[in-house]
Amino acid sequence: MCLVMKSLANEFFKVMAEATEKWAKSDNTFDLTMVGMNSETDIDTQINAVENCITKGVDMIVLAPADSVGLVPSVKKALAAGTTVVNFDVMLDQKALGEAGLKDFLFVGPDNAEGAKLAGDALAKKLGPGGKVIIIEGNPGADNATQRKNGFMQSVKDGKLELLDSVTAHWETEEANTVMTNLLTKHPDVQGVMAANDSMALGIVKALDAAGKSGQIQVVGFDNIPAVQPLLQNGKMFATVEQFGPEMAKNGIQTGFKMLGGEKLTGWIKTPVKLVTAADVGGAAPAPAAAERPQVCLVMKSLANEFFKVMAEATEKWAKSDNTFDLTMVGMNSETDIDTQINAVENCITKGVDLIVLAPADSVGLVPSVKKALAAGITVVNFDVMLDQKALGEAGLKDFLFVGPDNAEGAKMAGDALAAKLGPGGKVIIIEGNPGADNATQRKNGFLQSVKDGKLELLDSVTAHWETEEANTVMTNLLTKHPDVQGVMAANDSMALGIIKALDAAGKSGQVQVVAFDNIPAVQPLLKDGKLLASIDQFGPEMAKNAIQTGFKMLGGEELTGWIKTPLKLITINEAQ
């Protein structure tokens, strides 16, 4: 495999390269070729590096593009040659990808705007309204440069700062030194500098040293490279942002291996960012005493749903083998039993647990309970079903962390498979999940997009509240109402079981095509015998575990927000166990 990075003169990528090479040697299951550019502006060298990897016929290219538009043609060429490509660190341009026919192309990396805003907000708090600042930008054409500038600009706006200037230094230390030297003459009243990476921050601090202004003008950066650690300690830098670079390429490579193994991964797998100040430099937090095992509440939906039963069993097994925390698991009697779930969260709050990991049955109704838990000092991780963004915003919880899949994307994968089977004009019904649950809304949206794109005829769309028996009754009635139906899109497998039961009773199994979502064990024989055309695997047995582990990172001090996307895969008769 080929790992194509940016400039190895940049310490961020040098550290990443060393860590990745060390891991690859210890893993010893693949051959790694690493290439980098001489400078961040040397785009042609990076394009040539990708071309060489294609010529060598490698299985996988993991790419941190220096130009988010300029590398898209090379990526398309690699894919056409049958090479798996993972985009990491810097997101390829979405418009350019769309024009190249690569819509929703996988990206593994941080939210650069979010990270820059963490640093910018820290500077704004330090200076106060009216503080005079300069932004030193990264390389024009690189998405992370654009996003970091956007994050800084939002901090300027929110903190009511005065922006004196915003110029590029192309990520380079010496150029930043020259640029900052000139800006000090132009703006002698500057009070703070926002640098889009630490390499440039080093050059900025060098210019401030020469002008006798180190420590007087506050500097924030991005990357947390080793060279800035002493600058944080001695006050020459105020803050930087950790994006866990040594692990980033490894994560990209491991994601690529999943794709080589057949997983279809798209969208954005977010990696964490964390604000680092002098208080964070020079040692990890002490480990808790043996008696201070974290107390974790896992609040799921109905355990009558096989998806959550399987998840519960896998999580309990992992928790016992891990044996570093105490786990309490609770579920509802049915998907509509919202009050029971709210009471379960309230009980966890009363018990004073450290962490609540929640799959909400109602994306709006659980927001007040989440807010109450946070007010009590409890860390909360939302997984599986995204809490309502509007309700979160109104509760003062904007950009609240979510760990889970893109349900609209998954439903569209299943819907597209049905559309391909039926062809234009195919007559279909959607059986929806629970009204009020975000995943129900998103799965319906995904199905409706497949109806539109596939030119299907939608006969009806009704809820069965995720439940098997209700779906059986609903489908029985719909077969009378719409005897010409040719396909059914079920928002989960539990409802698909009820739908197929109704089709069996009507003698129409295998004649009416059914697609669903979850890939629970009970649908495997239905896939094999043709009663179910396809389902979507969202890797439920690992989902709660991933969310709990994310919660532990937050308990350890990491500040995580936004959406950490988890994978999806279309399952047909060929993949059925």
C-alpha cells in the first residue's frame, strides 16, 4: 500500500510518518510505501507520487491531499484502476468529487473548523471583546486551510474581536516568520495571532522573539507537535489543537483494510480534536484508584427488538472481559414506551453514574433528560439515533456529540438495491419506524430518495413503530389496499419479519421484494431463501462498545463534538451468513 502525505519538512507529518512506520513494522501484515512532498506547495510532486502508486499496481492508496481540488483527477484514475483510496487528514473538495462522479467519497479525519474554533475561542476569552488579531492561513486550495480559517473567523465574530489582517504563509515556518515580521510593522497594535498550523506558529514566535514581543502577543496554533510543547510551557504560545496525528494515518490504513475486506464506507468518519494549553503539557492525569471504577449506564431501546438484544449480549460480554468499569444496562418494553426510557435516564442521574450512553427512542423527548444529566456533571454520549439538532440548540447543546451511522445513506443503499431489482415504475410501500425518532426520519428520507432516483411509484408510507406484530398487521391491510405492490422498504429488520409473515400468509413471499435495515441474525435465512432481497448492516454488536469507549475518552479530558460516523454495508444473499 501507498501512504501519500504532505511535506515531511512539517513536523506534524514527520511524527506521523515515524509512528506509522513503527506500527507497520510491528504489525508486519502489509508492505508500506510512504511518500511526501518537499513543501506544502509542491502539488505536482504529490500528483506524481499518486500516479507512481497507480503504476505499481498497489492495492490501496491512503492520501492526505495538499490541494483538495487538484488531487481529485488522480483519485478518480486510481479508482478506475481498481485501487482502493482512502482520503484522510484533508478533505477532498466536495464539488470536485461530485463533478468526478465520486459523491459522498469517504473521508477519515478531524473537523478542522471545529478545532480552529476551539483555539480561536480560547484566544478570544483571553483578549476579551475588541481584541486585535491576525490570522495566518494555510495553503490556498487545501480544504483544511479553508476550514481552519472559517473556524477562526467564527471565533472573531463570536468573541467580538477586531480582525486586522488575514494572510497565508503556506503552512511553512520560515515564510510565517517573514510574513509576521512584516505584519508587526503594519499592525504594531496586534494583540493575538491565530496560526492555522504549529509549523507557522513556530515562525510567528520567532518573529515575536526578534521584536521583543514574545508573551505579550498571544499565539494559538494547530497540531500540537512536540516543538510547541516548551512554547506552551513558557508562555510564548497560548494554545494549540491536538488532532492525534500519530494515529491518523494508521486509522486511515485500517479503514482501507475494511474496504478491501468488502465493507462499503462513505461519508465522514470524524476523528477527535482537543484544545491543549500549558495546563495540559507535561504529564497525563493520574489514573483513578481501584475503588473508582467508572460507573456506566447504557440506555437502549426495546430489548424485544433483536438488534438491541444482540447489542446487549455483545456489550455485556465485552464489559465482563474488559473488567475496568461497572455497567448497568436498561431497555424499554417497546419502541413507543418513551416514559420508561426517560425514567431510566433519571435513575442513572440519581445514582450519580459517571457516564450515560444513550440510544434515544424519541430524538426530541430525551433532550431535557440529557441536559439534566450534563448539569449533574455526568458525561453523556448519544449513539445509534441522533438527538434532534433543533432541540439540542434550544437547550444550549449545539454540536452535541453523536456516535452512529448515516441512516439516510444506509436506507438509500437498500432502496437503490430494490429500485435496481424492480426497475422504473416499480410499485413500492415504505414501512416507517417510530415517529419522533431521528433514525426513522432519516431512513424514510433515504428510501424516498431511492424512490425519486429510481423512478419508482410510491403507493403508501405508514408506520409500524419498529414492531414485528404491528408490521404484520399493517402489511396484511396494505396487501388488500394495494394488491399490485411489488416491493416494500422496511425501516428495520424486526418490521421486515412481520412483513414477510404477512406475505407468507398471502402466498406472495418472494414475489413482493422486501429490503430492510439492521442485518439481525433472524433475517439471514430469509436472505438465503429469497424472501428478503437486502438488509443494511450497521455493525450493532460493536456500536454500544464504540460509544462507551468514546465516553471514556471524554472522561479522560478529550473534548469531542459533532458526528463520529460509523460504517454501513449492504447485505444481500451473497453476504448472508
